[in-house]
Amino acid sequence: MLNKIYFRFFLGFLGTVFLVLSIFSGFIYFQFVPNYNSQSNPVIKAMDSWERIVKNGGADSFKYHIRNNPLGNISPIYLLDANGRDISQRPLPPPAQFDIDNFIQNKQSAELISNFMQIKRIEDINLNTWYLVGMPTKEHFESYSNNPPHKILMILIALIVLCGLICLFLAIYLTKPISILHSATNDIVQGVLDTKIDPRICNRNDELGSLATIFNKMTDKLHATQSEQKKLLRNISHELRSPLARAGIAVDLAMQKDGSISKELERIETEIFRLNDLIGQILKLPTLGESFTHTLDDTIDLNSLIITICDDAAFEAQNKNVLIIFNPTEQQFPIKTTGNLLHSAIENVIRNSLKHSKQNEKIEVRLTNNNQEYYKIEVSDQGPGIPEDHLEKIFTPFHRVYDKESGKQQSKDGFGLGLAITHGAITLHQGDIKAQNIYATNKSNNDNNSERCGLKITIQLPINST
């Protein structure tokens, strides 16, 4: 929560308001709370005179002078007995009584000067103990009683809570468009390119409204570009299918003309059918940034599928005398899929290894069932491998691998779509695919071509993928 921008706005607003209220409350407190030292200087000066009167004449002398004092019983000077009662039976202001009682109980101190009164412990000539109390006027105490510190504190807390709610509202109001933009951007990342920002945000007369408007224009262009890309892909596929159809007809005519079917013609016909099917699969696969919409309605056996793919790849590998090793088991590996997506995905990986293999090398394919949770397919070759910084990029469309030392492409064949199609198909099955180099030593993350002795691509497919 601390990393949320609205929370930071909220803390900033609330901190500013709290600082202002604290300064204001401090001003109010020191303005209205009675200050004995600053507002009762005449009383302070009179305390010494009253102290001499009590020491020399005792309580009777104090009463005499009080009766003859111009202020009479409203004088701000009190004389208390050992029990804290005024000898003239005048009521003490409530705020002072608590401090007086504490002072009387604490017999170690002879004098107390607080913010609004002064207390002295004195003895008369008869060794009687008295407490002389001087404090501000009655009007000042009434003002203090009506505005005590706890009352000011409660008002301050109420103001802070109210201001906190207002600050929270302001923070949410200011950051809500940012949250909406964040959500819309995430939709774009997921491939929903027709995402739009609410027009009410676009109509705001500030930078966020302008940003939302630009965002909508950007999504319009992205959506238009994606539509053009789909159209272009369909047109290219159509142009490819036309010569393939003619080639298929030519093969049929050749078979009928010769009266016999050779293995080569059969192979050409098979590859024509497979290429047509591959073009259809490319059209079904998502274009750049688009989400999959396929459902997995078919169930196949991975073991049988890999046997078929390896047999087909072995036919191609004869030119290089490359050995393709796969040890099938009698165990079945059922998995849900759609069409030939998995066939194309796994075949692309094996053919990619075959393309980068040299004469008399081998390719090893393994299929295992790990903990009944997912199937694991590993394809290892003895090729040159790829630089470490390209391991994750090879699954992006049209990516080509360049050798850092020579500055040339490792292979000029293909268009960088095979492994991208594989990645898309595996993602559809909720699986995972990764590549890693095989080293002659135990070193890892090393980009030295002399130490790489192959590439291993690992595919994991959940058993219960839907």
C-alpha cells in the first residue's frame, strides 16, 4: 500500500494539514491559557509582602489585611491551612485545586510556580504551616475553564479527522485517472488493443485529461495497425496457397502419368499438405500482441506425437547424417490440444536443432512425466548454442541471432517465426518453454562460443491443461 501514489498524496496532504493545525492550535493555546508570569506581575510582587505579613502576624494578620484590601474577598491571594482550605472560606478555582493538593502532599518542595499560579510553604512566628497561593484574576480563570487544553485537543483531533477524510477524497480524485490509465495499459499489454479510456476523464481540463486523450489515439492506431497486419498476413497466406495448390496438382498428374508412386513424390505431397496446414495454423496463431482465442477440445498422446515428428525429422536428417534419438515408452501421455498446434510447436524445436547441427552430430529428445503435474519435453543438440543474452529473445517473432565476435547471423535460413509460433502454442496450453546452453565445462552464463557445445530447449505442459 505504501507504494501506491494515492496513499503518498494522502500522506502529503494530511501531513501539511496537520502541520498547519498544530501551529494554529499552539497559537490558540498560548493565547488563551493563563500565564501567571506574564499576566500577574502585580500578584508576584505582592506575594513577598503577603509572606512577611503571615510570618510576622499569622492568619489573623492576613485576615485583617484582606478585609482592608481594596479587592476584598476577590483578591487573587489565598492563605491555606495544612489541609488546603482557604482560611477566608473562599472557593478555589477548580483548575488550581489539583496542583495545590499535590504540592501539599509533596512536603519536600517549599515553592511551586506553574503556568498560572505560585504556591509557597511558610511558617509563622508560632511555627504553624501555611500555604500562600497567588494566581490570576477570576475572569482569566473563567476563560481558561471554558477553553481547557483537553477541549482544544479534542477540537484539534476532530479537525484532523475531518481534514483526513477530505485529503483522502482529494487523493483518490487526483489519482483515479492514473489507476484507470494503469489498468488500460495492462490491457494493452495483454493484447486488448481496442481498450479505451472513459470520455469523462478525457474531458478533464488538465494534464491527465490530455494524457487520456493521447492514450485513446494511440490505441486507435495500434488497433488499425493490427488490423492491417492481419489483412497482410491473410493476403500473403493466400498468395502462398495458390502455388502450393498448383504444386499439389502437378504431383497428382506426375503420379498418374508415371503409373507408379515413388517415395519422393509421396514425400512432396505430404509436405505440400503439411505446408498448407502450417499456413492455416499461422493464421490461427495470434498476431503480435493479440491474445489466443482457441479452446482445447482434442486429446492426443504426446508419446505417439513425438514418435511421428522424430520419424519425419529423421528423413530430413539423412543429408547431414544426424542421428535423432528418442526412446519411446509404452506409457501414454494424454494431453488436450487443438488441431496440430502441438505438432507444429514440437516440430519447430526439433527442426531448429536439426538446422543448426553439423555432420554426424546427434539430437536427443526426452519425454518425462514429473510428479503427475506436467509433461516435460527436452530437445538437446550439439550445435553452436546461442549467446546468453539471446536466450529469452529467440521466442519473439522475427528475432535473429547475431554472433558478437563475427557480427554475422548464425543462420540465414528462416524468418525467425518458428520458435515464436512454438512459444505461442505452448502459452495457449498454459505451459512454459525456455532455452539454455550446454557447456563442455561446468561454467554457466558464459558467452564464449568455444565453450558452448549445444542448446537444450525445455517444454513443460500441464497434464490437466484446459
